[in-house]
Amino acid sequence: MRRALRLKHMALAAVALVAALPFCGAYAAGTGMTVYSSAFADGATIPRQYAGTGECGGKGQAFQVSWTNLPAGARSVAVSLFDPDGAKGMGVSHWIAYNIDATRSQLVEGEGQEDGKSATLGTNSAGAKVYRGPCPPAGDTPHHYVLTVIALDLPPDALPGGLDRAGLMAAVKGHTLGGMSIVGRYAR
């Protein structure tokens, strides 16, 4: 009897432990849409290799991002990486990728690095059409990097290249079907 009770308690503890593990994605309530990255869990630290090059400590490599259960009618997807803590609270846009066919389920690691057939890149806060890895000022508390995927009713070739974050948001107004974000942190 005691052995059965002890096994029951161990099983309950195992279930509680699994439930406490971090989920590597985010779930959009009501839509079933999920967003995740194999590089970092929601709320976790972004690995150094995805940070900016040089003094930022990284390789400037765009990380993998996946999405599932896009809303009905989705024809394309837009992805952005935004640091609301950057520029002394004014925010820094690190990555804008769009015109991604909704039949896809991800951008593989490094794929959204430059303009290509899989995605059109917008202009980041530095004025370049490229993924710009995290690079907060040395000694700052970890910055929060919001990775957002937006499902759109626009065809994958509808938007012109080089849109900045504000331009993208203006262009997709009235065409969004759903969106979801995860947050990674980075400090140096």
C-alpha cells in the first residue's frame, strides 16, 4: 500500500515538473496560432550566435522561426524582431521580413538574413535591408526582443521591398488575420 502511494506521489511530481517546463512558443488564444523558435524559449535568453557581430558578441545569424495554425484565409506572413527597450525606450527594429508564402511553416536558421525568394526584407532601424542581431549597450539590463509573426490576407508578392516597421504596419492595416509573439532576452 505504501509503495503504491509513493509511486502515485512520484507520478504526480513528474506531471507537475513537466507542466512547469518552459514552452518554446506562444499560443494565440481563440485562433490556435502558435509561434516558436528552436533557438530560444519564450522569455529565455537568446543565444550569443544570434546577436550582432563585433562588439555585440555574436555572429549576426538570423534564428529559426516557426508558426502553426494560421487563421483561415491567410495568404502570406510577416515577421519582425523589435527591441522596445532600445534607443532609450524609443525602440529598435532589428528584422522585418514579409511576403512569406502562408503555405510555409517556418524560416529556417539564416534564411531570413537577406532578401531572397523566401522573404522580402524590410529596412531595420540602422537603415539596412538585413537581419540585425541583438546588441544592447554593454552593462545594460537584458533587453527584450519581441519576435512577432503576423498572418495576412495579402498574396506573397503584394508588398514592395524595403518597408520599415512603420511602413509595414501601415501597409498591412486592414489585412491582418492574426498575430502572435514570443520574447527573447539578451545582454552583454
